[in-house]
Amino acid sequence: MITTVEGLRQAALAIRKDLLELCSLQTIHIGGDLSVTDVMTVLWQYQMHYDPQDIHAEDRDRFVLSKGHASAVTSFNQAAIGCFDREDVLREYATDGGRFSMHSCRLVNPFVEVSTGSLGHGFPVACGMAAGLRLKHNDTSRVYVVMGDGEQSEGSVWEAAMNAAHLKLGNLVAIIDLNGLEADGSIYELTGLDSVAEKYRSFGWRVCEFDGHDIAEIKRQFDSLPPASSETPTVFVCHTVKGKGVPFMEDQPRWHAGRITREQYEEALRTLDERG
Ligand SMILES: Cc1ncc(C[n+]2csc(CCOP(=O)(O)OP(=O)(O)O)c2C)c(N)n1
């Protein structure tokens, strides 16, 4: 576990480099991987109670990647805590029978709690898992679920949001990667989504809205979570930039998914190193 803000910043930088290396080899969902890198790094490398040697432990925290296309950033974070080697991800990604691909798949990778990729499905499953923990009188484990902002246009998201508050699931933490873009353009133009925070508040959630690239703030927000035994679900509305850290990708729908050339890889690495 990394406990310092500087250590977590360096860890997030390392994850971005891993993502770019993979992106120079394969097509990945690089834009939405880079936007959620900071919050995912703090979640996996600091916050979550999860032992890679005991992945069925009853007292583990659960993680559901509802925006299932951000599989690469999940896999590299899991590699960082010892679930497997980062080289495994680079070698096996998108190969026949490989554990890693453009979406998270439990059938081939036991570190995936729920297979995802069809947007709007992971969140309701996460709500069910949180309700299941209550039935088992587990008062300490949390369920963390990561969603996209484009994903908010799925009706199942709002059914789940309503039920989570109704069932008093204080053990549920939803994280929304509010990068403003979905696959083809602006979510505000394509879906009419606005005031995400107000919407969740009106559904009875505890809402925390902050800069999803500010590692110190992300850590502070995790540190301030009410106990899992509390009665109000929390949502983190994280303001982020799609493609964060790589100037030619930032805020560009074209980089929702793609592969980069050797030259682009080297340019991206140079910029990352300069920016620290
Ligand atoms: C039900 C469903 N409809 C459409 C898609 C195709 N799709 C994949 S990613 C994506 C955009 C998602 O946007 P967002 O949730 O904002 O993700 P991010 O921008 O963070 O990558 C779409 C429409 C899908 N995977 N599932």
C-alpha cells in the first residue's frame, strides 16, 4: 500500500506509462483509461482492502468496473498490487485465451469480480453486491463501482441509484469519471446530461464533487468516507479530462480508443516526464 501523496502521484505516472506502452502495441480505450487513472490508482494502491493472495476473502472490498472498457487501467493497477505481472498484461492483451482485453472478463481473469462492457450493467450489480453484504451482516466491506459520464444515459443507472438510497447502502461508493466526452463527442450535446451531482443528491446520495486529477484531494475524499455500516451511499463526481497527461489526446473524442505509433509513444512519454 502506498500512503503518501507523492508516492501515489508517482504510481499514477507509472500507470500512465504502462497504458501508453500497451497502446503502442494494441488498440485500447486510452482516453477513458487516462481520465480515470488518478482515482483508480488511489483506489487500488491505497484505499481498497484487497489481498491478491486471498481474492475470495469475505472481508475484502469489492470492485466493479461498470465502464468496462477501462479494463487496461484496472489491470495495470491490479498488477501494481501483485495480482499478476505488468508484463503479463502487455503480452496477453487481446490474444486468444489471454486474461486481458478491451473489456474486463471474469471467465478468463479471476481478479475481475463482474464481467462488464455493456454500459449500465455493472452499477446495478454493484448495488446487489452491497445489498448482499448487508444480508450477510458484513459491516466492514465496501463495494466500489466506477462509471463513465456517458454511461449515465442508461436507464438502469437511475433505477440502481434509486434503489441504493432506498436500501440504505452506505457500503456502496460510486465513482463517476466526469470527463465530458463519450465515444463520439460531448455528453452534454449527445445526451443532455447536466448537474450529475444534483441528480444523485435528489436521489438521496451523499455527493462529493472534486478534481479527479488532484491526488491529495482524492486521498482526502477516500479518508473521509463514512463507515461501511452507515446508511447513505456515496458518489464521487470526479471532474476529469479524457486523455489526461497526453496533450494530443486530451479532450479529443478521436482518442476514445486507438493505438499509437512509436513516434507518438515517445512524444507522449517525453511530455509525461516533463510534466512529472
Ligand atoms: C449498452 C452499451 N451501449 C453502447 C456501448 C458502446 N460504447 C462503448 S464506450 C461508450 C462511451 C462511453 O462513454 P463514457 O461512459 O463517458 O466513458 P468514457 O468517456 O469515460 O470512456 C459507448 C457508447 C456499450 N459499450 N454499451
